[in-house]
Amino acid sequence: MRKNIFIIGLLIIAQSGIAQLPCSKPEFRQFDFWVGEWEAFSPNGNKSGDSKISIIIDSCVILEEWTGTINQGITYKGKSFNSYNVATKQWQQTWTDNTGNTTEFLRGEGSDGKIVYYADRVTDAKGNIFKRRLTFTKLDNDKVRQFGEMSTDGGTTWKVEYDLEYRRKK
């Protein structure tokens, strides 16, 4: 009997500890709509790539693993780490790929069904500096839009870099 009471006590303590994990708060779950395995398509219907989105590190990080289509004999690959920063109360993303590029989106606004990231200072291979905006919108349970834009005039006007529709793999 004592053993059973002890085990029940341990279970209660364990469950209360799980509920107290920092990343279990609602703001950390705003981007969960993107979790899953996806095929991404451009507006003309051509497939752009595949993406696997996972929740890792005690539910504190959303990991993207992207594999694009073959371009000039190279399969484009990249990963992003997405997390809610409790200190700034904003979403952040770090993207890096197999071309040697990295983009840090240090500001991000989240709500249920939408995340908007901002990179205020991006430098291209020629040394040009610009801003980048990246928006994820839940279209339904099986579709997400990823819309990338850039601005060379400080954010007054924006030019589309890419527009992808993620379709959940069945």
C-alpha cells in the first residue's frame, strides 16, 4: 500500500513539473500549425521542395528541415530554428543553408494561425544591405502559406522574393 501511495505521489509531482515547463505556455504554441511533413509549391504549381517541421528541445524550438529542388546540379538544403524569446516576447528564426547563407530574423509577431518575422539587416553576396520580411499564414489544417519579401528602402516598399504554399503530405 505504501508503495502505491509513493508511486501516485511521484506521478503527481512529475505531472505538475511537466505543466511548469516554460515552453508549455500558449505563446510557444502559436506556430504549431506548421508542424508536420510538407510539399511546397510555387504559385505556378511547380514543386519547390519538401519540408519536415518538428518540435524539439522540450517543446521550445520548432525545427525546419528543407530540401529544395535541384538547381544547377545542386539540391538546395536548409534548416531553420524557430523559437519564442521570453525576454523580448517575440518570435525569432535563424535560417542557414548549404550555399553558406544565414538569415537571422530577430523580431517576430505571433498569433494563432500567423507568424511574421523581420530581419532588419541582411547583406547579400555583393555587400548590398536590405530588410527581409517572412510571413507564415495557416490557410487550413493542411495548407500553410510562406511569403518572403525584401525591402531596399528601409521598409517603405516590399518586393516578393518567393511565395510558397505548403501542402501537408498524406
